Amino acid sequence: MRTREELAETIAVTLRGEDQFGYTDISDLSDAVLDSRYDLLAVADAVLADYQPKPRTITSAAELDSLPNMSVVMDNCDDVSQKRGGQWCGYETADLTSKQIAKYGPITVIFIPEATA
């Protein structure tokens, strides 16, 4: 997602061509709707707060293999597994390989641990 400043600018640019409260040529959105650029940043903050990124999906064993240990995924049957020592450990099934889990794709990535320094 873009930074809040870029998002605020995108909102302003998008609305410039719109008919806002009788204005047809708004050079600055704050002239017609908002009090200042700070208000555009507040709008951008609200949009970012509600932003729900689309979950990453995986379709191959190679992609599963590339995930670090402790990653968590969910298959198309809603079974959840965590990668431990190169195996995928689930609660409803025996440990599986990436190749076995990939058969139940697409796989949704739920969690990837942050790299530690």
C-alpha cells in the first residue's frame, strides 16, 4: 500500500475532476470540501486503517518450500498447518510435505514470521 501522503494526493487528484458542491474545476480539494491538506491526510489514515490486504495465495510445492519455518498456511479445506523443520504440521492430519499440501491448493498464507537479526 502506498504511504499516507501518496494516498492523500491520489484522493485529491481523483476528486479534482469531479463536480463537488457546484465546483467543476477544483485545483485544490480543500477549496470545496476539506479545510486543509491535513484533512486529506486524515482521510488517508482512515482508508489505511480499514484497508484489508488480499491474502497471499500459493499454488505450488516450491512456493511452500520457500516459506520460512513457523509459517502458517490454510488449504482449500480450511485445514491449517504450520511449517516446522521442513514439514507441515496440522492438527487434523499427520505431518505433510509441501508437495502433499500443494494438492489441496490454492493455499492461503496466514502468517510468515519476521526475520530476526
